[in-house]
Amino acid sequence: MQTQTNAKPTAPNAKDAKEQAYLYDLYVVPLWREAFDQMVDEEVKIPAELLEKGVFLDAECGTGAYAVDLLLRAGKGAVVVGVDASEEKLVLARGKASIQMVADRVTFRQGTLQALGVAPAAFDWVIADASLIPANEIAAALVELHRVAKQGATLVLKLTTRGSFDEFFSVYWEALYDMDLTAYTPQLEALTSARLTVSDAEAQAARAGWKSIRSVTRKETFPFADGATFLASPLIETAFLHDWLALLPDGATRARVKQHLPAVIDRARHELDFDVSIKATLVIAQK
């Protein structure tokens, strides 16, 4: 994903849920989710008969772009259920469905990947976005997704795997060294290894009952003009920065490190873009 992110939008640190939903739709969807959705379209072909009359689940559906797009491609007999924990995101999803005139074929409801709140064995095709959830929640999500799929249904899980954001973590280590905060490098090392490896994800899927498992991984790159642009990016600020800084002991220390990070990034990038990459992974299986 070679989207140049040069803008430096500013936003308050504490945003209400409605503002977070709008920022997610404006920045996270095009820069993040669409890369995963494109992978799904290229790697997982939906049978023609399902496009005509299948029952689809889009779990952690966000603001509904993929669910709506799926219905625009499908026949009149196909229906989608979208589930997300954020009611504010679901409001935007319902608005998209209404504008595209598919609201009669999609239901958006609150729920989580671990507790979808839908009937068992109800769906012909199940897709879920775990790319932004903690790794320790994925095992339960795999069990829940298996529960709601019909026998023989296709299951697809989107996630980021080990090796994502390593360019930033290297810079973060340098910032801790500069500021005599190396006592927190063990926590940073734990953060860098927190994501599942692909083999770990496949093993968890197998334990959850997923069959005929395969995975696809691509390197997706986000170029930022400089350190300040990186930290001010709504994608980074709203989805990742809080957790990255949480390993530090208090708010004052977090603020000092955040203030120092742009200089360390600019020192490391040698007047080039600061390229940050992720390992975008799909785990694909049948029930």
C-alpha cells in the first residue's frame, strides 16, 4: 500500500466515540481496511450461487464499506449481517447502506468477535477483521466464528502478524536509549513479539475447528513524510499510539518520549520518507 500520508491533521487526545467513528471512516478505512479487503477479493472467490442467495457475516465490520460493497456485487437474494462493537460506526454503516439502496438486505448490530450475538450455524460465508484487536483475543474469536458458520462454510480472518511495525519499534528503542529509559526495553520487546506468527494463527484456527486452513501474507507499506507526520497521522494516533506508549510508567514520561520520537525518526530516515510496514495476513478455511 503506497499511499503517501503527508498531511498533518491535528485532533484532541481525548475524542468522543462519534468523532472516533468519523476518523476511523475517513482515515483507517482507506489506509488500512481496504488493503485487507482487496486481499480478500483477490484470494477468496465467492461461489456464484452464494452471490445469488447466500447469507454472509461481516464481523468487526467497522463502518460497513465491505458489507455494502459485497451486496452491490451480489444478487437480490443475498443478505449480510454486519457486527461491530461500536454503535457509532454502525450508524455510519447504516447510512452507507441506505445511500446505496441495499438497506433492506443488510442488518447491522452490536457485538464483538468473542460474542457475536447471532445464531449458531447461520452463515454460508464468514469474514472477520481481527487486524486491530489484541492477539490474546484471537483464539476466542476463532471459536466464535466457527460456531456461527454453517457446515462447509468458508471462514476468513484478517489480522496483522509478527513483524508488523518493526521500523517504528527500532526507532522507539533508540528513543528509550537516548532518554535513559532502557529499563523499559523488556516491555518494548514484549510489545514487538505480541502479535501472532502466521503458524501460531493457523494452529489456533485448527484448535477452534477450522479445516483445510491456508494463509496469505503480504507486506503493506505506509510512507510518511517525516516523524511529525507519522505521529500526527490519524491512523497511527487513533489505532496504535496509545498502546505503544502504554508501556511507559506515567503520563509525563509518555509525553516526553512522544515529543522526542520525531527527532529520532528524522535522524533515522536520512531525509527520505519514513516507511512503516505491516504483515497483512488472511487465514482462510472451511468449517
